[in-house]
Amino acid sequence: MAANASLYKSHKMASPHEIPNDLLINQCQIQKWNSEEVFVYVLNLTWILARTIFDLGLRYSGDMILAVLVILLIYSTYKAYFSPIVYIRNLTEIGFEHVPYLKGVDGAMHLTLAQKNRQLGYKIPSPYPNGWYAIAESYELKIGTVQTATALGLNFCVYRGEDGVARVVDAYCPHLGANLGIGGEVKGNCIECPFHQWRFDTEGKCIHIPDVENIPKGVSIKTWETMEVDGAVWIWYDAEGRPPMWKSPPHEDSKDYGYRGRNEFIISAHIRMSFLTNTEWNRTEDWHIAEMKIDQSYMMMSCDIFPFNVVVKQIGPAQVRLFFNSKLGPMVVYQSITPIGPMLLKVVHRVYSPSYIALFGAVMVYGEAYQTHVSSPPFVKPDKAVKAFRDWYSQFYSPNSKSMKDALQNPLEW
Ligand code: FES
């Protein structure tokens, strides 16, 4: 009280209840952040932290490296054995990264424009040769589930019935055109439309319409011939409407291998492209299978530290099996190439290996390509494999194979 009294006195105040202005200002200044002080404080704090981390790192560097390696090993082992890797790269990441404004709000529009303006080449063969095409992943299609799929410029409904068989029908309902792949329901082994619950059996025939006793004759939906191998559901496509000319039996040697994951690439290329140009393709006894062998080695100081060989089997236009053999053990990669639309491919690799080399199996095999089509390229000697491959591949075309021009009449917009 005495101190307050003297304070009021020194400011010549009339009343002890009035607070002098300069005192108010001083109090405000004490509470205000001083930016310079904050900067110095943060700088000091950062320096102390950096020094501490540096000192600790110096003292325990060996332990820390070991800890990181152990964590990486545990994570990789977990992924390899219990949680297969899924690695996806999209069109915006392969071949079109140079397109300006791709990441902006109008990115999709710029991508479509870039695709449209792309020079396709001339005398380009059909984008949809005859053969089997993967349109769904087996492990994703559980019993009772329905999916929609796009391939060959068409839309499909894929479902798995109670009997465990994967089936494929046209996506659009013959009643009023609802997409069965979106909201459709599996009833036993039949598929039911989400709009008015028309039900179609395994032959595609309409067998049930709510509140209707006499179902009109001929009401049906197109069903597609399917097979399920290599971790995928495949449909048979033939421009002449012929039944399947072959079916791929499962690869027996790898039936006990574990699934290690898959990678997926959306690329802008023609399906007849060949990734490997300097290796010999050979026809086999089966007209629809071509084969090649690749010997690979990793050299270090003139020492072949990791020799391995790969046998590649191309089965029809869109199915490839790659058998790896190394000192570590065998591994198989199943590749499917699905043309979503003209010059737009979905390439998937599904990796399988014995459990004792699960970590090795988890290493993805992938390839990227973006090219135009040249109908009669000036082949040089190392390119002869490409020519041999193209000659073999031409047998998957038939008189009614859809031309690139026709396919482009109704391109899917991406
Ligand atoms: S649209 Fe499919 S039942 Fe009506």
C-alpha cells in the first residue's frame, strides 16, 4: 500500500484509483512478443537440438544404423509374408509428366488433350487382338462381391457366385441400362440389377422380375467366357465371335508359391509393343505361345555376383509368364496386358515365390514404355527379335478385328 501510494505520488495523481498512462504502456510492452527475441530463442533452441542429435548420432551411430536396418527388415518381412505389396503408377506419372498444368484443377482436361494430340502413327493394327484379357484381380473378388471393369473399350460387371466361380456379364442392364457392376447384388450364382431387381442366371437369362409372373422371352444379358489363372479373372475376346481357341492351365510348379504383391502401370502404348528388343523370340509347339530366354548377371569387379536367368512365355496377345531362376531360388511373375481403350494399357505384374525367398519375391519387376507405333520400322540387326515377335503376334488378328480408327470413334476419355 505504501509503495502504491508513493507511486501515485510520483505521478502526481489526483486519485489512487486512476492509473497513469505511461505505466499502462509499460505493462503492455512487457506482455507483447518481441520478434527479435523470439527469433533468437528459436535459433538457440534449434542449435541445442541439432547439437544434441549430432552428439547422440556420433556416439551411437552404429546402433542407430543397426536399428534402422532391423526396422526395415521387420517391415519388409511383414510386407512379404503378411501384407502383399501393391504398387500403382498412373498415366500422369508415366509418359505425360511433361504436360503443363497436369497437377492443376484442369489436370484431367490437359491429359485428355495431350492424349488426343499425340501422334499415333499410320497403318496401325487393331488395338484389340483376339485372346484372353485380365479384367479383375482374383484376391479382390471375394464370394458375393460385384465389381465393374473397363477393357477393350467395353464395360463389364464381374462377380463371384456362391459356388466360388468368377463370372462376367455386360455391365448394362437390358431393362433400362443400369450398371450392374455398381450396386448389383449376387443372388446365389445369379446377378441382380440394382434398379428394379431383374435377376440374370449364369447363362445371362433373365429368370426373375419382381411382381411379374411371365418373364418375356429372350430377355437376357451377354455373358463372357472366363478363366481364372495367374491371380486374375480373364475374359475371352474374339472379333469373329468364336469360342476360346485355348485356355491356359495353371502353372503347376508354382501352385505352392505365396503371393508377394503386384504392381500396376497405366501406360499409353499399343498392345503389340515389345519391351525386349535384343532377345530372340521362338515359336513353340503351341501356336499361341512364344518363348524367349534371358541370361542376366550382375558384375562387380569382374565377378558375376548374381547370375540369374529368365524364361519368358507369351501366351496369346495379353498374357505373359516370367520364370526367374537364381541361386536364391525360383520366382514367377505373371503379367497381364489389358487394353482399356485404344493406345491405353493396364499392365499388371503379380509376383509369387516360395516362402523361403519371400523377401526376394517382394522385389517388384516393372517396366515402363511410351511410344508411338511405326508400321514398317527400319529394323537393324539387334531389332530382329521385334520383327519376329510382330510376325508371330499378327496371328491374333482376324478380318473383323476392330480397326484403330473404329476404336477411336468412341474413345474413353481420360
Ligand atoms: S434397369 Fe435393371 S432392372 Fe431396371
